[in-house]
Amino acid sequence: MNRSIALLFSVVCHPLLLPSYLFYVVCYELPGVVRYPLPANRWQLTCLVALFTFVLPSVGTALLLWRGLITGSMELPERRQRPLPFLLATLSFGAATLLLNSMPEAVDALLRYMLLGMTLAVLLTLLVSLRWKISAHGVGVGGAVGLMMVLYVRDTSTGFPIGWLLASILLAGVVLSARLALNAHTPAQAWAGFSLGISLVLGLGVGSALT
């Protein structure tokens, strides 16, 4: 893969952007998948998710760099640079999860499970990163594929569009290839991230179905 194209996919599909994309798709592109909030109010939820899962962690990482508490760049290419930014992201994701779960009558259970899964994914990525450089991009796209698989199985009878599942698989392949092309990860790190993301979401999906 061309390096410029690989960099483009790495930026556009950054792990902190994927939650906003997924909430948008579920709220606006998959009619009938969620009931609440009502369509007219879903933009507020999407903005809230973007604030807690992208804006605040990004600003926090920038401040850590500015204060010299970590070195390097926003890409965090070295494992030793990642614990503090990942900790901030975990706290921010966790705060959003608590907020959504404080109003179960206004936010569909699926959306609350989605954010819980994303929070756990960031936490596990943080814990693994203390000893080994796992691919956060891999975790993100793995979670996206897992979500589409869960929705496809759950809503097959209602005609869930398989195109979204196929698109997520294709996107995952492109993003993992991009990370390898940039020498950002070894194949083991990329596939470990993907496996963590998809396993976590599928596990939550099974758990939610049994409750």
C-alpha cells in the first residue's frame, strides 16, 4: 500500500474517531435498530459521544505533550508514550458510559452497551500496553466488525443490511494493512488488537442477549 494512502486511512480511521462513526451509523443509517433517543434528538447524543471519546482525549494528549509529561507526537509511536494518554481516554470513555447509564429511559440499551464495550476496549488496550505494544487501530476496527456481526445476527429477521458487515470487514483489512505499511506495528500486534476488539464486542453481545 502507498505510504500516503496508508497514512490517510490511519488518520481517518483513528481509534478515537471510530466511536463517533459507529454511533452515527447506528443512529442514522440503520433505521429501527435503536428506539431511543428519538431521531430528532440523536444529534445531541452523537455530539456527546464525540466530545467524550474524541475531543477530550485528544486535548488531554495534546496537553501532556505540551507540558512535557510525554514526548514524541500525537501518534504515540512508542509503547512507553501510551499509558498516560490511554488512561485519560479510559477515564473520559468511562465518564460517558456512566452518564449514558444514568438515563436508561432516554438512551437505548444497545447504545449503552456500545459505549461500555468501547470503554472496556480502551482499558484493556491500556493494560496490555503497559507491557507490549498492541495495535489500538486493530482494537478499534475489530470492535467495529464485532458490532456489525452482533447486529446482523440479532436483526437478520428484520432485514439488517449485510453491506454494513461486509464494509466493516473490508475497512478492517485496509486499516490493518495501512498500519503494517507504515511499520507502525508488527503483524502480531495488529492481529492481536483486532482479535481483542472483536472478541470483546462479541462477548458483550452474547452477554447482553442472555440478560
